[in-house]
Amino acid sequence: MKTIEDLKIEGKTLLIRCDFNVPMNKDGSIADDHRIKASLPTIQFALEKGAKVVLLSHMGRPKGKREPSLSLAPVAKTLEKLLNKSVTFVDDCIGEKVEKAVSEAQAGNVILLENVRYYNQDEENDQEFSKKLAALGDVFINDAFATAHRSHASTVGITNFIKEKAAGFTVRDEVEYFNRACASPAHPFLAIFGGAKVSTKIQAIKNVGKTADSVIVGGAMANTFLAAEGIEVGKSLFEKDLLDTARETQKWFKENDKQLLLPVDVVIAKALSSGVETSVVDVSNIPADQMALDIGPKTSELFRNAINQSKTIVWNGPMGAFETEEFSTGTYALIDDLIATESLTVVGGGDTDLALNNKKAFDKMDFVSTAGGAFLEMLEGKKLPAIAALES
């Protein structure tokens, strides 16, 4: 896969597909500009090389309608501040108005086009729409890793009509760090999975388990594995239809001499709410009228030991319902342990990112993925369409 550094881009018009799908405040301001900042190295490199820069992105799910609250206009203002230069915003992404703005721009100029998902043709990977987008530039750079698991016109279809194509620095770093952590890790290699449902991550657990020496399963998804062992989990969330799958997975780990670490104690309560009375019990003593909502101190110690013995760590998903203070201790203790380790730490997942932000630990990990679904699909061993399109 070529990167932007491999191309001669001076004097050329670069179409850069960014991921500006950022959370917005009710007043129309941007709540979190992390994804915008992630695109800056690629944009700045293109400008330094004397290219004309045209930026493409989506925001939200407007479903083919011009939804004002999902306009990229606020992103243009934020980009101006971050780049310290003028950014021209065009309120469409195809058509005469866009073509005129691009043709009149000079090398070193930045143009941001309107939300590509104002057209259903983007998510449909419509080839005519792809062709119209491609006609705007000489070179296509994909820097939107978070959308790489989808075959859309602005990420995949466009590559059929532009000969020169490459990855931006965001996509490059995502692939390189993933390969360092999962494809050729330094051992011992530890994978940590958390979150609510086993069904969303069982394929990732199985796939990463082939390479990892140990796998931790925490959060509500651990309840399904505990229930599969015959442990009564009370009112805790678990997936009855996946008990056989959990047993098969546990059996596979044992047969292949791999560790599958589950909670040994949990924080319980009668309801998931702030101010509720909590207590800590061993997993074998969860009352019938209560639910497990976080890992306990013995489990944190167990997981800490596994972290300290590892050289490579991948983490996806919280250890409990951390959004509620009473059930945040396990997830935040895990973050502290990851900060303290000298291991390579690669982290991904929307809830995981939120926990890191809450702890102000975002910059203390070796690498934090910008993606949720795309990161998880890579963990599952799937080939991402937008990455494949750059390689073809």
C-alpha cells in the first residue's frame, strides 16, 4: 500500500477523504475535534509539497437529505484555526459550483466540500457518483480509517477512476500499528476485550486468540462466559443463545494452551444507576436479585499481573459500566495499569476512547485508533474494502 509520501504531488489537486464525523454540541459547535486533528499531518504534508487540497468527508446519517445539523461548515471554521490558514467551504460535493471552486483554487489552497452523505449514492457506492467525485482531482488520498470497513463511493468507488491513490498518515499509522500489535507482535501478547455483548466480539476473540498468548474478557460480555461455566449471574446481562459458543471458545483456548482470563470478583448492585448501593462479591456469589456491573479488586489484580507480564497489548472495550461513577473503578484501574507498563499498547473502540478521554490518558497510550467498527473488523481478521482498494 502506497502512502502519500510515495507520490509526486507538487502542483497536483489532491482529493483527501478525511473522517470529520465529529460529535456536535446543541449550539452547532464541535464537541470533540480529535478526528479533525488526526487529519492535520496529511493535509499539512500536502500543502508543504505545493498541492491543491480538496477535502471530502461525511457527517452522521443524513440519508440523502440536506440536514443542516449535519453540515460540515463548522468543521471548516475549526480547520482554519488548526491550520492557521483560510479554508474555502463549498456547500456541495459535486456539480458546477464545486468544479468552479476547485478549478479557480491555487496550489496551497484548502477546499472543504459538503457532506458526501447528502447523497445516498455515496453509501450505495454508485459508480457515476464516484466518477463525479474523482473528476475533481488528480490524486486520491484516503485518510479516513474509521470508514475503511465500508464500500462507499468516497472511499472505494472513487479509486476506480483515479489512477494515483495512496493512504494518508492516519490510515498508514492504523495499519502499521495494527500489524505491529497483531500480525507480528512481541510476545507475550495480551488481548483485552470488554463491553456489553459477546456476539459483537466473539469473532475478534477467536481470531486474535490464534496469535495472542493470553486473552482477557471483562465487562458484561464476561457474564456469558461465566454463565457457560454454570455460574449463576443473577440479573446480570448475558447472552443465553451464546452459551454453547462461549463453551466452545473456552475449550479451544485450553486445547491450544492459551490463557482465557475472566473476572473472579465483581461489583454488584440492584440497578445500574448513580447513587445505588454497591458491594463486591466473588463471581460464584452473585445474588439472584443483583447484577454484575464492574470487575472487582481481585480481578483488577489478576489483570494487572497479566499486563505486567506482556510485551504487546491490544485493548478493546471497557471492564464495566464506567459511565456511572460507581462502576468505573475497574476500567480506570486498567487504564492506570496500561499507562504504567512499558509494553506496546494499541487501543481501539468508541467506548474505550471515551474512557481514555475521561481519564485524560489519550496521549499516554502508544496508539489509539480513530475507529470503532473498522478496528474491530481488523481484529476479526477481515480485509477492509477501502484498504484493499488502495492496494489494488
